[in-house]
Amino acid sequence: MDETRDLPERIPKEAREMAGFISLVIDESTTRFGVSVIDTGIRCFRKKCFGTINSEFLFETDEIYWSCTKCQNAGTISGWQGSRWDNS
Ligand SMILES: [Zn+2]
């Protein structure tokens, strides 16, 4: 990953916010690598949702699974190893 370049301007705002969210989840999760379910403290990005994001490592697929504590918002992140937010 190129650390000197920002995300291109042509990426829509939502996608950039999503990229920011994903990087936060990786950052918080890998700081607490080894914890089974991580309370990242990151606010859910859904409008009017006041939940926070929990995450866990899926070791079989090397993905990070994240989910909101209050709504159905959830997803997985792959390719996080070796990214600039990887603290593990
Ligand atoms: Zn939510």
C-alpha cells in the first residue's frame, strides 16, 4: 500500500468515509490482537444509530468481522495484514 498518497478525489464521499471506517476498525482491532471480541468504541456509521462496533478475528479466513451492537450493520475486512493500520 502506498503510504504517501491520499485517496483519489474521484472516490465518492461515502466510499471515502467507508475507507476511513475500515481503517479505524483495523487500527483498533489489531491493537488488541488476541482478544476474542473487541469493543472498538467506534461509532456505527448508519444514520440515527448510536451503536458501537465490535470486531473479532476470523483466523480461518484471515478476515476481521465487525458488527454493530445496535443494528444489523456488519461486514468483513480482508487484506488488512501489512496495511499501514496493522498494529499486530
Ligand atoms: Zn448500527
